[in-house]
Amino acid sequence: MSERVMANHSTQAARNPRQINIVLRNSEASAGKQANISSLERGEQDLQRDKKTANRDPFAGVAKELDQMIGMSHVKDLVYEIYALIQITQYRTEAGLNAVPQVYHMLFKGNPGTGKTSVARILAKLFQSMGVLSKGHLVEVERADLVGEYIGHTALKTRDLVKKALGGILFIDEAYSLARGGEKDFGKEAIDCLVKAMEDYRSQFVLILAGYPDEMEFFLNTNPGLPSRFPLQIDFNDYTVEQLMQIALLMIKEGQYVFAPQTEFKLRQHLAEEKLSGGYGFSNARYVRNIIEKAIRHQAVRLLEQQSEQLSRQELMALRPEDLRWEKHK
């Protein structure tokens, strides 16, 4: 699952560009030139100070990425709590106080397209910038990458992937599938190997298991020792229709497209119907992205078939209602 769902809520501080007004009049010319040089020097000093501040605040970059994500307020709050805990733990260590060891293995519970993979990437950057992880990379796998075809093969594949993830995050999507086959299934061998790796490589990597909410609850119940090994469990809620529309509008804005008024109305109505139907395959932001990408392809065909000698900038940007198409439910 590599879905990535972004939006700018204008939460970033607005930059205040410094304007340098230079007036050269007779004897004031020299003084004005000197003032210009001084202003430029001050601007350079401010720029260097801003860079140093960003380097001192490892959460700055993470906060910027989080602010661009639609909704997910509780997820953002938890990420900040993790940052605060790491920072205060470092302060306590510097002050000669006891630092209680923390475990950052996590469970992500949510439907497809709710931002689980995107948040995992952000956490990897945070852990690396805070010194919790040495590399901060993300290794994303699923059942087929872990489970082998014969006895012993699964343990070998799983150990290799854990070693690849050392210094970063091992992200297992649809992790519940490892427990579906029962006692004789090789998926259980992968689970046992992962549990052992969490002990053998304590603090050397972070394991994140992700999947549908109900299935993840079933997965946890298959092994009594699993819940306690994942102290951080995050629920990724489905997006509302309004949030999905915000995601769609951001996507077309980034691609320099625009919706005609009827196009936006058509998409909003369709998303409302999809959410009301409660279809199991509805993939939230990923579903919206697929619709937008299809609309862009349909627009390209429509414009090409017009055989116009010259297309206006407005025509090249506009997505019309007929460009939005989707399969009708049977």
C-alpha cells in the first residue's frame, strides 16, 4: 500500500518577504547603496539562522508533511506525542535522570487509502532525525515476501527482511494474512520469527503491522503475547465525503487542472453514493486518485479528438463532467 494522501490547510507560517527600497538622489546615493548592502547581509544572516533553527528542530520537517495531510487529527497528535516523548527522554538523560526504555512497534488499523503507508514514512524520518533509528528507511512487505514454500524457507526470508530493515521500519501490510492459514500454515512461522527478531534486535528497528480493523483484531487474538508487544495502536478512519473532495481538489491543483462546476458536483455525488453503499472495496484516497487519473486520460482523448488547430490554456486545464467515468455496480 503505497498511498499517499496530501492537502495544504495553510497551517504553515506565511513568509514575510523583505522589500528593499533604494532611493538614489544626489548625495543620498552612497548612503542608499550602503543601506542596500546592509539589508542584503541581514537577509543572508536571517536565512542562515532559519537553516540552523530547522536543523535544531527535527520535528519541523515532519510537522510540515503532517500539516499537508487531510484530516487525521488524532494521528497527528499521536505523532507529536512520540516526538515529545523522545525529546524529553533525551533531556532527562542529559540531566542524569533515568530514561525508561521505550518500544515503538505499532499496529495500524484502517481501510485501504487512509494514509497508513504515508504516516509510516513520516515516522521513519522522525525516528532517524531524533536518533532513534540510524537510517530511517522504510521496508514495505506483505505475506508473499515473508512466507516461503517449504519448512525453514519462511524463517530464512523473514530474517533476511528484518536485517534489511535494521536501522529503519519494517512495514507489513495486510499482516493479518499471516494468521489465516492456521497452525500448519507457514504464516505462523513468520509470526514467530518476527516476535524473536523484536527481542534479538531490540531498538534496532521498528515493526509496523497494518491492515483492516476487524482482521487486525482477529490477528492479535491468535497470539496472546502479541498485543503487549505493540504498545502503539493507531486507528486510521475513513475519510468523509468533504475530505475526499479536498483531496481531489488538491490533486487536480497540483497537476494544474480545474473542475468545471458540474464536474465537482458529479464527483461529490458519486463519492457520497459510494460511501453510503459501504462497499468493501472502497479505497478512500486511492479511489479518488484513480478517478482523477482516469479523468485526465479521458480528457486527453476528448481534446485530441476535437482536432482543433490550437487548444487554449483553459481547455487544456478543464476537466468536464464527461471526463469522470466509473464502473456501475451490477
